[in-house]
Amino acid sequence: MIRKFILSVVMVLSALAVSAQHVITGRITDELNGEALTGVNVYIPELSRGTVSDSAGNYSLSNLPNGRFIVQYSFVGFKTVNREIELSGENITLNIEMETTVIQGDEVVISGNFTTTQHENTIKISTIGIDKIAASGNPSLVQSISKVPGVSLISKGPGVVTPVIRGLSLSNILVLNNGIPMENYQFSQDHPYLIDENGLKRVEIIKGPSSLIYGSGAVGGVINLIPEHPAAEGTIKGDIDFRYFSNTVGFLSNIGIKGNQKGFVWGVSGGVNSNKDFIQGNNKFAPNSRFNRYNIKADAGLIKELGVFRVFYSYDNSRFGMAVPPAFQLVTENGRKNEVWYQDLTDHLIISQNKFFLGNFKLDVNLSYEQNNRQLKGSETDPPFTKVDMTLKSFNYRIKAGSDLGRNGKIIFGIQGLWQKNTNGEAPNHILPDANSNDISAYVLAQYLPGNFKLEAGLRYSYIIIHVPYQETGSHDHSSGNQGGDETFIQYDNDFNNLSTSVGATWNINEKNLLRLNLASAFRSPNLAELTQYGIHGTRFEIGNRNLKTQQNLEADLGYHLHTKHTSLDVSVFYNNIFGYIHLTPTADSTDDGYRIYRYIQSDARLYGGEVSLHVHPHPVDWLHIKATYSLVEGQYKNGEYLPLIPPQDLNLEVRFIAKKWKSLRKIYIEGGIDFVFAQNHPSVFETRGDPYNLLMMGAGFDIRLKRQTINFSITGNNLLNTAYYNYLSTLKDAGIYDMGRNITVSLHIPFGIVN
């Protein structure tokens, strides 16, 4: 029914559409001396259409539809320029003068309520580009984005990592792949997201409630993986990335190629990330922390006057070693191959992304299908070898219609849905029961711009159904494979519904200063694990609670932003009150086998804190950059006890020296930094205090041109003093395993053109 409805809507709108043939042309020059700028990137995010300026600074974009769009002009060493244009029957000539700058410019972000520039957004969206991710020196993507203030990670080694945003994690945040929520069993800290940087342009992060436009599960925030831009028309290009990690004797290698012929865009890429067991700060290896990942990605589509129609496919096969007690007895030598006690994960994801531009009316129809298989392998000494075998099938549809309300307003209507089916295979341990769920939502969001103010308000209604047929429960045992207790049966049928709402405002005091204020009430329904889980998970026996209700939160967020030619400052504070916070807590009871019993319960809680980010480029010292970030979050239950998995305070200082060129080298930098992690003196009832520690890093990089080929090189050293420390959110500290010691990463990025 839904598919027929979507097809009918698409056909009707296609018939109503009027083909447009608009052209934007212009010349881009240096504001200081009037010289032409060659190689400036000109891009319209909503249209996925872009080009670069030629040797005379000229550019042209043709076959554009009617409507209002933002054109972004970006060039290294110059301030990013954004121009809003309205195409309504005439061609446009837009000449641009660009100003030199050393502070990152105003980006166009797409993860907010509307596609707009960062400075115009009513919610702060942090971004980290793929170049920063590559130069971070971390083996996994989630480790790299934890450099953003307010973002942390729960880790069981460098492979098994889970992001934390302002103290909330797991089912309280969403990770999006090209705007589609990833669905691969994110109910446990032992289950990592199957994401990587292959084919990415950047990562956008929303810190705070985002349920209004993203639905249940986004009460704590959103991490959105933004793919790289399509190739410019008439070109075929590619790139090769290679990284070596000294600590894990690991390597990451990606290769991709993409093209654009008369609006037909395509791309294909593949990657490998293979690592041995990591070495701790005490120079001992962490048994069975090895991991191996393989992925293939492809896309194809049309970019025409009517709209943008693209299909994305990704395949991921990952094997993550489990650093658990039974593996410690079997893994006595550092190695790369996964042989015992590891997760064998396979994920297929297909996304159909369709955008229609019909004058002032825009329609997005995005569909996806994901099939995720999760297996837990044990050892031959403890049969059966395959302990867990679950398959999760997810069909997601997201339809959004937007229209301009004159020059000073916009409105969006949306319908979203998610159908899921979980099925257990022949393996004896059923972490989750066989089940079906259906999530249907509708929302409306409006924006109004009276002068220097921007106001946004919206409302969302969601209805979720969960059905678990009568069946025997199963257990999840990392140590013995036993079922743990008498046979127990389960059956569950229930539905949840609730409203989410948000009100936000931005006040542009002047060109350099702005204030943001947001109030949001978000919800999430309890998930399948929280409702129905029954069995051994790791070293504890976990029991779900079929009486759980909807979790609701109310958060206030106040932010200030300063941006000048030589200084950038962001300050934000938040207070998050959570009603019916769902969490896992230990009890005084144990099973007959000695496993302590944990139960899911609900209680009111609160989180509060903030982040500060400062970037200074002191004039006239053009080669010096000073950066500092600070983050704080506190979490408590209503009874005054502290919440679990709350990261300690963190202060990061960085100094970078840059030079535009030296002989054949370009974009040269040398940097050093110290990460001061404070003591965590507020542990929850089943956690221990966290000691403070300091980590030293250094790095350098440059571009070098060999004949007609440009190569980007960087080297990064993390934890250079080889400090032995426990990350407070590490799940390995109870086993006496320190975090990763010294790690030197060497990175190469080689872009190449086949047809230019």
C-alpha cells in the first residue's frame, strides 16, 4: 500500500512539473587584488550539482530548476561564500569576490531542520571533515569524531566502540547513513555501528533532542554521515587512501572512482581495515581486541532539471574480536586473524534517494532496505561454535514536502515509517526474540524570519507497534554457552504513541555575533531488548521489563557564537530533564550459576553541562593557530545517585603552525596538543572512580605535487608518552586492560583524474 501510494505521488508530480533550463554563470576573483581564482568549488547542496572555476575564474552551472537555493563557493585559504538565489525564469550572472581567511568558514549543513548555512541554523551542528578524520590517527571512524567537544565513546578496544553525546548513548542517539538511520542492533555497548569513512565528505553532529525530524531514538542527538559530492559534469575522478597504524600493525586502504556524464552520476569504491590486537600503555597486548573490516559501496543516479534521483548500495563484513575472559585463556599471542570469540557481522544497505523541484515546492522521497546479520562465534572447545545468529530486516521510508512562504518563511510536512523483523537462526542463544515492529510518524515544521531573528517551531506524532509471538526465550553467554536457568517463555504485544515538539530561535546580533536558544521535548519508546531480553549477556544475566513506558525528555539549550577573521568562539550550555529514563541496573540477586542479575527499570533523571570551543589566529602571526575545547556533563537520577557512563570533564589544547608553500610542498602544517582528562569522582553505584590522565599528540602534513599528480601526506602520533591509563567509559578496565598506548599513523591521500 505504501509503495503504491509513493509511486502514485511521484507520477502525479512528474506530470505536473515544468521543465526549467536556468543557467548560473559568473567570475570568481580575489577581493584583495582582483586576480582570477582557479579551482574554486561551486556547489548547490540541494541539487547535488557542482563545478569548479577555470583558469580565468569563470564558472557555469546549467539546466537548473525553478526554486530558491544556496550556492556555496569554497576554496582553501579563503572565506566560504554562500549566496541564496531564486530561479524563476531568467538566467543569473553572479560574480564573486572571495576574502582570504584562516578560520573555517560558514558551512552549508543538511542535518538540521532546513538546508541552510551553519550561522543561520537555529540548532548548532558540529562538523568534522574527512581530512580531519584521516589526520586524527585513529583506526575507527567513531574514535575520530570523539574529538568533537560533547562527544565521547564507550569502547572495548579500537574496533568495538559506541558514540556518546552529552552523556546519552545506545538507544538514545541515532547514527544516520546519508540521512537513513542505521539499524544493526545498537541496544548494547558491545555492538558497534557498522560505519566507516569510505566515500564520506564529512560527519555532521547534532547535540541535543532531534526527535522532531528523526524520530524515536534521537532524544540525545544525531550523527549523520554525509557522502562525498558527485563528480562535476563531464569528469571521471578517483582517489586512493592508505593509512598505517603502528600500535595495531594495522592498515586502512580505500579506493574509489566516480563520474558524471550529462547528469548521469555514478561511483564505486571499496575498502579494507585490518588490525592486530592493540598494545596497551604498559606494552602488553590486549588479547583478542583484533578486528577486520571489508566494505564495498556503489551508487548511480540522474541529476536533471526535475530533480535528483540516486540509488546507493553498501556492503559491510566485519569481524570484531571480543576481549572477554574465555578468550583470554585461548588467545596467548598477538595476531590478526579472528579465530575464537568474535562477532561476525554482515550488513547490506540499499537507499533510494529522490528529490523533486517544482518551483517553490520541493519533495523528498527516500526509501531504504537494510539486512543485518549478527553472529557470535565462540570456540571449538565449547560447542556449538556459533552461539548467536540473528537477522534484522528493516524497511524505512521518509517523505518530506517543503514550500517557501514568501521571502520570510518556509514550511515542511513529513511522513516517516520503519518496519522491522528480527529472526533467530539455528544458534541456541537468542539475545532477542523473533519479533515484528512498525513505526509510523508525521510532523510539521515552520520557519519565520523577521529581520535579524529566525524562529522555528514544529510538532511530531509517532505511533509504534511491537509484536512478539509466543516462544521460548534464549540466553547470550560469552563464557560457557549455557542457557542459564529454567526454560522461560515470552509473548508481547503493545503499542506506544507520543508527541515531540521543539521551538528554536537565532538572533544575529551583527555579522560577527549570534545567539541560539532551543527548547525541545523528545521521546523514545522502549526497544525490543529493554522489553523482552532474558539471559546471559557478557558476564551478567539481563532481564527486560514488559511494563516499561515511553521515555520523555525536555531540554533547554543556549548557545553563543562569535566569528571574526582571526577568532572563532562557540559556547553552549544545556539542561536535559528526562522523565522515565530507561536504564539497566544491578540487583541483589544472582542466578544459580553465579551471574549477577540486572534489570531494566525507569526513573526520572537529569543531565546538564556544556561545551566551549575557541580558535584563535593572532594577527599578524599568520602561521600560528591556537585551539582549545572544553566539555562538561553531569548526570543524576531523581534520588541523587549518579548516572552510569557519564564521561569526565575534558580540556583539549592544540597549537598548529602552517605555511602555504615551501619549495614543492603546499598546505604545510605542524601541530601539537595535550588532552587533559579530569578525574571522574561521580561514578554510578556499579562503577568505580576514574583517575585523571593527560595524553600528548603531535602531527605534521603537506601536499606535494609530482609532475601532474598531487599527493597528500600526514603523520600523527597519539599518546606519545605511552601513558598507561583507563578511559572511564572503557568496558575493558574491569579486566585490568589499559587503553591503547603510543600509536603512530602515516596517511596518504592520492586523488587522480581520468577525464577532466
